[in-house]
Amino acid sequence: MIPKHCSCLQVKDYLPYFGSKLTARTQPECSMTAVWGHLFQRQGLFPTPTGRHALWYFLERVDLQAGDEVLIAAYNFYVIVRLVVQKGLVPVFVDIDPETLCLDATDLAQKVTDRSRLVIVTHMFGNPANLTEIGAVCRQHELLLFEDCAHGVGTLWETEQVGQAGDGALFSFGVEKLINTFGGGMLVLSDHLAAGYGPPPHPVSKLTSFMDTFGRCIRSVLTAPRLYGWTLYPATRLGERALPQLREWIIPAKDDPDYRFASQSRAPFKPFMKQMQALQLARLAENISRRRDIMRQIKTRLSHVAEIAFLDEDKHGRSNGSYFGIVVPDPAALARHLARHGIGSNPQEYYDCAALAQFSAYRTPCTHAGYTSDHLLRLPSYPWLRAAEIEHIGHTIEAFWHG
Ligand SMILES: *Cc1c(COP(=O)(O)O)cnc(C)c1O
């Protein structure tokens, strides 16, 4: 079984976590700069409980009024849109560039109004957005710019780590992210917004904190390449029929109309996370180059298949290859075909949020976001894939159309 996603953790990456359970925690302060400073020119790097907390804190930090408009890509993780709505702001959906899956600068310029205050740009799948033109629109209309870099560790806009082109950025270290520390996030602020800032206190019970982090630790163990096929994979199959809660725990929904951000439901950022990040950052270049290599091999292998359209991941810099997507006529049918051959994939990684029922008050037609939502298939691209597995993926996709 080749899963869609696999944990990139090695055994030694778990040691800081279990070490922190065994020894007294002696490092109360988390200096993110010590771990991340080499990637950023900015000083304002703050640990947060999750990536979404970083956006929430940013929205509290900047001076926005209820009813202010937030320009945001329609093809998006619905949680980010939900936070905007929950804050009393008005999401204005902007179409995407189908080659990068990121906010389209031309459509952005057309959607600006007198009420626009903030642009949220996502480096979707780890592909750098067109920050040159998006930044120019923001400067021209004096809009705040926030970057969602949940997929973007090691993504370069031109030659610079993304997350420092505007006023703020979020990073996420959840279990499906390129750097996984069983949760945790980071808020990046411009020097101006960072001056005198500290994230709010995050008091949660020891039990909540432990259950949250340990649960994610277990999930990471079970998505190790050699374990997944025997544990979570059969469990998700079972969960499809019998245990929806189990399935929700393993694969959280990508469109939950009842979701509301609750700050205290998650563990705080813990000192071991910083140590885990340092271990994984030391391998970042290798991880990215392997992912990009796999992506390139599969694209080359399938370049003659007329039914497939590929993205242009490096259009505005260098993608980190954290997610790999192809565009096909019927992704659900191809996903079923791949599953029959032991290959995991996801025909609905994200939705066109401008068309979701939960955001119907803000509905806007976004042609490319709608098309992408209906036609994109996410394929495996994690660095443990072996040559034979890569060939199996390429061959199986080709055989779907050409026997
Ligand atoms: C995971 C993710 C987030 C938020 O991260 P959490 O740490 O889960 O809050 C934000 N945006 C995108 C695109 C993501 O994939």
C-alpha cells in the first residue's frame, strides 16, 4: 500500500518528545529565532499552538473593524476562511492561477473595494504565489498582506523563504505538514508589528495538552511508511462504514460546516517542538530535493498522456514539493483505479470555498478555483518512495487511459 501521505519523521525525531516526558522541562522560553533565524531576515518569530492560532493572533494584532473585507483565494483550506468570518470580517473570494493554485494577482486587483483591508495569500501545495504582483496591489491600495505558509517551509519566492513579503505569516507543524512536531505553529510578524508584541497566554489543562500532543504523536507513528498499510489504512476503510469519528481523527474533514475556532482546545507550543524542528530543518534540503525529484520523475513519465495537465510549481520561485497534484478529467475515477492498485491519492484535497454552502453568503463565481476543486488529484510524493513504487504510480496512471 502506497499512502497519499506519509510521516517524514525518523526514530530520532521522536526523542525530544519522549525526552521531555522523562526529564524535567528546563527550557521555559522558546526562542524561535535560534531555530528559524537562518531562514528569515525578520526578528518577529513567535511560537503558537497551531498554524490557525497564528492567523487568529494576527487578526487580533492588526486594527480591523467588523465588516472590513479580506481578499482571499477561493481554492483554500476552509478553516482559514472560517476564522476570517468568525472574526466578523467579510471574505471576498479571489480566483486562483490554475498553474500554481495560488491567488491570482489580476483578479485580486479587480476585487479591491473601499472596504478592503487585508489580503491573505496561501502558498498552496508549497508553490510560491506571485508575491511581486500581489505585493504591488497591496502597496497601491494600502492593504495588509498575510501569507499562509502552512505548506511553505523551504518554499522560495524568487530566492527568499516565503513568509516575509508582507505584514505577517503563519507556519504549521501539524502531522501532515513538511515539518511535523505533533502540532504547533509559528507567527511571523513584520518588524513594525513585532515591536513590543508577545502572543497571548494559552492556559489549557494538563489533560487536554497531553491528549492533543500524544494523539498526534500516535498518528505520526502510524503514518510511518511501513506501519500505515497495516494500521491506519484498514482503519480508514473500516471507518468509512462503521466509525465516522475514527475516520475524522485519521483524516480530518476538508469541509466541516460546524467547525468553529476554539483557542483552548489545543495544546500550547512546547519546548520539545523546537528541538524537533531543528532536527527536521537539518534535513530540509534533502527532503525537498527528493520530493522535487519524485515529482519531476512522475511528470516526465506521464508527459505524453494528453488527458493530464500539470502545474507550473516553480512559476514564481522554487516549490518545496510538499504536495504534488495533477489535473485530470475525472479525479475520483482515477483515485478508485489507483486504490485498486494499492496507491493512495486524494481527489478532494481542498475545495472552492467560494462555492461551499457554509460560505454561501459570500458566494462568488471563481472559474479556476471551481475547475481545480473538481479536477485536481493529489498524488503521493513523500521522500521514502522507492524507485519501484514511483514506477508503479506512473505506470498505473498511464494504464488508466492507455490500457
Ligand atoms: C494545515 C493548514 C493550516 C493550519 O494549520 P493548523 O496548524 O492545522 O492550524 C492553514 N492553511 C493550510 C493551507 C493548511 O494546510
